[in-house]
Amino acid sequence: MARINMEEIVEELDDNFSRVLKAVFDELAPGNDIEKRQIMRTFRKRLERGFEHWEHVPERCIDVGY
């Protein structure tokens, strides 16, 4: 099994995650006034509580030859 650094992945994909999560909020609660930054701040806090710093993932989830 490979390991991934959850904090670094979220940081690296911050723009993508924030855009997608905002779209989810907009779809589920049209007219909400929640900002992308607030969503990401809460998302990061929840990740810190819900995941270890390093998470094990199957090798099929990693492509290091890219």
C-alpha cells in the first residue's frame, strides 16, 4: 500500500476542492451565502479530525510515473 499526505493533497487541490464544494452547497441549498473560503476552512478542520496525517491507499490510486 502507498501512503498519501492528506493535508498536502488538500492544499495542492485547494482551488478545485473549494470550487466543487461550493457547487455542492449551491445545488443543495440554492441562494446560500456561504463563501468558498469558509467552506474550505471547515472542510480542512473536519479532515484533520477524520483522517490521519498519512493515509494508506491502494497502489492503484497512485501514479508516480506521470
